[in-house]
Amino acid sequence: MTAKPGDRVKVITTDEIKEGILMPNEETDSVVIKLDNGYNIGIDKKKVKEIKLIEKYKEKDAHSKKHTKKDSKKPTIAILHTGGTIASKVDYRTGGVIARFTPEEILEMFPELNDTANITSRLISNMFSEDIRFKHYTLMCKAITEEVKKGVDGIILTHGTDTLAYTSAALSFALENLNIPVILVGSQRSSDRGSSDAAVNLICAARFIAKTDFVGVAICMHESTSDNNCLIMPPCKTRKLHTSRRDAFKIVNDKAIARINYETGKIEIINNNYDKKSNNKLSVKDKFEEKVGLLKVHPNMFPEQFEFFKNYKGLIIEGTGLGQAPVGTPNELAKIHKKNLETIKKIIKNECIVVMTSQCVFGSVQMHVYSDAIDLVNAGVIPGKDMLTETAFIKLAWLLGNYKKDEVKTLITKNLRGEINERLMKDEFLD
């Protein structure tokens, strides 16, 4: 009998014997199988002597799902999906990654969740995180509010990693007096790979929700490249700093809320200064001003680059060092910088609120040291203190969507959700 994709096979070559799941492959001249450790390998067809069928693929009956009974002794956690790889698995018939959203399918993928909580699950959207717009934050807030009204004990929001930090900040500002934990969880490696971090991140988030009195928004991701620990990270002080490592997310100018050991289940509280359960009633302010921009400073800038934002309501300038931009004219070659300053003054006069952050990630802007920065402050640029550029962008859009302009100018420099740290410690930097 001829083996087909999805069947378990033994591939006998001139050099070795490999066993696994036969995967579809029309792109290369190789036989591709998935090993038991989760990795795919390609075997040159010229070396293949025989493909021996071990077991035919059996598709599960979609109507024969076992419904998990609710355990009154366990908390209820709602898993809301916005996309990303964390709730996906390989379809061994097609070789493609498919999304799983029902509680039964989630528990099939991550059975350890059933030891921790009663799980409910639903889809908000299924998209790459770079395609998220402000209106999607409103959808998330609506779904979270609905789950709060149902009386769930906590929420896990699965999310693509690339803009996860933007969303964590947005939800942190929009959901005032949140009285349950909302933990954003992503996955750097897709769940069809042996090195996937999906299960560990998800299970650690569930354990943290179930076993602590934390309320509010936070992020749960790997602490290191190993699978030992996950960290619960502050929503407005966390940034993705690596494209592919499992420990890509790092905390900036702050420290973790907690550490969860995946193997033992032990939870270590690192920073006890977090909101705890109370009788506060959730207030949702989910409007975000659309016309807010972000401009990164670099050498050889022109006034037109600043002028583009003349009709915007807000602008974040990610400046150099302590908060500089090219507005000085030290010599004839830099005389155009005078026009840069004039343009910034013009857009501020045109009712655009301009805030300065730093490209340096760690540390704080200090705009009373160098003359260029002093000129910017005198022009009306607001120092963003130690806010991450992404957080400042989200905060300014949120403030402009919910408050009057004079209030925005005051609140942008106030610490509302832990986004500003007035006292930076020497050890708050990457090791």
C-alpha cells in the first residue's frame, strides 16, 4: 500500500533508517518526514531505497469531542485568540499549520491546562500582529469586558509577538480598575517545532492567574532560551529585543512581577508592587486617536520629514541620546537644520502635541543638557522621560482619544500605568 501524507512511515536509505510522519512536499526533490521530536527532516529521494508504511493516518471525528466537565474547585480562565502561532498545530494530513480555538482542542494541545483551571476559549480575530489597528484594541476590550461580566477568574490573550508590547500597553491604559488578570501570551517558535515555547508560556500564564492575587494587564514569556522559567512582565515596560530567540522580550527600566518555574510550578514574586483584587468596577476607555505619528531621528534629516505630520494630533519623536534631534546649525553644511526647528514649531502651533523619547531604549531623556534639546523644549516639545517609544505612542493616542488637549499635555508626563519610572537604578540594564 502506497504511503500518503499523514501516514507513519519508515524511510530506508542507503545510509540510515528514519521513522516519522510523512509530510507533503512539492517544492524540493526530497522526502520530508516529521520526527517524534517535532522537527522536520528532508531526505534526498535519490538515496531512498524504500518507504515502508507503518500506520495509516486516521482523521479524528469532529463530532466525537469529549466535553470536559467543569470543576467547581478550579478557577475559570478564558483564552481569547487574536492570532499568532500559540494556538496552532500541524495538520499531519496536509502538513500545514491549523488554528485550534475550542476548549476541547486547546486541552488536546496543552493537556496540563486542565490541571490548573477550567478553560473556555474563543476567537476575536486571526491575523498577523503587524496588521493590528487601534480599532482592534476596541474589539479586544469588548471581548474582555464580556468575559469579566461572565465572572471568569482570569483571561489569557494570545497574540503575535511583533506588536504584542503595543497591545499590552493599549489594554493597560484602556482597562481602568481591571479586577482580574489579563495576561498576554505569545510564541516565538511555531507549535509544530520541537523548540516551540507555546506550551510553556501558556501553562505558566495559567498557573500565575490561578495561584496569585494579581490583577491587571501583564505579559508572560520565556525568561531564557531554556524551558525552565517564564517571567510575568509589566505591560508598559517590556519590549521585544530579538527577532527569533525564545527570550526575546526584555524588561526596560523596571523589573519582572514574578517568575514561574514550568517544571515545579513554583511562583516567585519579584515585585510585590502590583494591583490586587478589590471591589473596583471596571471602567473602559477604549478610544484611540488615529492621527498620531512616530518619527525616528537619524542623520541627514529634512524639514519635509517633520512637516508630514503638520495635520496630526500627536507625534512621538524618537530622538538620539538624551532626547536630541537635528535642529542645530554648527556650520554651513548643517544650515538646513534651522528649518527643521522652524517646522517643528509650526506643527506644534498647528495643535499637534509632540513628545520626545530616546532611541537608547534604557535610561531616560534629559532635555536640559544640550543646546539642541533645550531649543526643542523651548519650541514646545514635551520630554517623554523614560517611556518606551512604543508605550509613549500608544499612551499619546489613548490620551488624545479620551481627554482634552490641556489634560493630555499634563497626563503624558504622569505615571498612570507604570510606564514612567522616576527613579532609575544602576542595575536596571541588560546583563
